[in-house]
Amino acid sequence: MSVQKNDDQSEFVQFWNEVLVPKFVKYKHVLVGGLSQHSEAIFPKLEVNSGDRIVDAGAGFGDTAIMLAERTGDGGHVMATDCCDGFLEYGRREADEKGVKNISFVVADIQRQTFEPVHDMMFSRFGTMFFENPVVAFKNMRTALKPDGRLTMIVWRTMEDNPWLGAAKAVALKHLPPPGEDADTCGPGPFSMAGQDMVTGQLRAAGYDRIEFERVDAPVRMGDSIEDAIAFQLALGPAGEVFREAGELGEQKREQIEADLRNLLEPHVTDDGVVMASSSWVITARNPA
Ligand SMILES: C[S@@+](CC[C@H](N)C(=O)[O-])C[C@H]1O[C@@H](n2cnc3c(N)ncnc32)[C@H](O)[C@@H]1O
């Protein structure tokens, strides 16, 4: 499908709203439950002080924002931001159900939004890799921070370190052409912040200091069953993009692609769904003191 440019929204933000929200909602169990080990690995040691004011950038369904709100307590506050209200409404509902009151859900395109410099921390789990202009977005994120305020973001490492996405894309590319230059996409994509030197340069250019990277290797659970995992791969991520962009040709080859995905994923079926290796960076940086 083609996404029409709307002056109020960038093409990527429009793509997220129109194309990806319904797909993410369908696979919420993978995106919230299946990827959570990357934040669980760092949450116990994440510095969150009672009374902290925090922004969660690209908060999606809001689960990390709610956890941060519970940690910072009644004296603190979390602003969960995302460019898609269709995601945030899940967070609003969950916060209501849990009685979490120190949280707000704000629709914002981080590339166009500046903040009040009253926050102690900016957090993002897999929310920053889609920025068309990362330096502008990182600068905007820094406007939220007090002097010495902390940034923590989780991003994917390379495609090679993430076979759950890379190997599935290779299967799709065995049958289908790569997406063209004019493909409708979510933005630069999941691996755009895998390069340490490049991201260090972007963060420095945006004014941060004390930039550090920590590697986290953790399993991802990409479906309840092999059928669920195959459907997930054809709907989202790099394989899903190849399949979507191929249009009718993709549908014609669906049976062969599904058979090859089944061969790929079968060895990874466990008692707890389909589980594969993945790897992320936890990147921390500071607003200068
Ligand atoms: C892979 S999801 C991660 C969501 C959530 N943080 C999580 O870990 O489940 C990426 C999120 O970034 C949001 N996003 C992408 N570009 C954005 C932008 N320019 N401004 C704000 N949010 C953005 C998307 O809508 C989506 O919710």
C-alpha cells in the first residue's frame, strides 16, 4: 500500500500509524512479552530514584513506562510519549487498571517535539532506531533533561547478532526481491543504531557526554507456536517488509516461504513457544552537568 504524505505528520510517522499499529496490536504478545528480556536484564540496576521525573520515548504499549512510574513512586512522574495514539491507548488502560496515577500518555513525534527541561531521565526501549534524523531527535530528547540528567536507550545490535530477524529476512529474500528505494518503511529500521562509533558521534553531536555501551544477549520469544512465529515474521520486521513490499508476488510464493520459515524455526520450538537468540545495546549518556 502507499502512504500519502500528510503535512502534519512525517511519512514514517504516518506509516507507523496506518500500517504498523494494527500489525503490532495483533502481535502485542510478542512485542511486549517476547522482547522484554532486554529491559528485564537492565531494570534491576537501572538508576530510578524515588521522585524522579522520566520520559519514555517511543513508549509503544506503555509497559516500560508503567514499570518506571511504579519505581519512581507517587512523588515522581512518567511521561510516556509515542507518535501513535493507537499504542498509547493500551498503556492508558493498563495504567488505569493497575491504579498507576503518576503517568501521562502524550502523542508526540520525537523528531518534532521539544520538552521542558525538568526530567531526571529519558528512557527508550527499541524506540529510537526509527528516527530519520537521529541527531535532531536526540537533541529534542536532551531538551527534556535537567543538567546531568540521564539517557538510557536499548537498541538492536547488528542483523548478524539477531538471527531471529536476519535469518528470517534471508529466507524471504531467497524468494522475493529486496524492497526498492521507494519502499514504504518504518524509518531507518531496527539495525540503524547498531554501530557504536556512529551512535557515539550522533549523541555527541546532540550534546550528550559520558556515552557508554553495554551488550545484552537475551532470547526473544517470537510466537506461541511455530504458526504464530511464521505469521509474525511475515507481518513485521525485515522479513515482513520484504514480503509486504513484494505485494502479489509475495502471496504467490507464500507457501514456499512459509515452508522455509518452518524449517528455519522448527529447531527453536520450545515448551515456551519459539525462542531464538538476540542481542541489543544498552546505551547510556548524560546531559552535561
Ligand atoms: C519497536 S516499537 C517499541 C515500543 C516500546 N518501547 C517497546 O519496547 O515495546 C517502536 C516505537 O517507536 C515509536 N516511534 C517511531 N518513530 C517515532 C517518532 N518519531 N516519535 C515518537 N515515537 C516514535 C513507534 O510508534 C513504536 O511505538
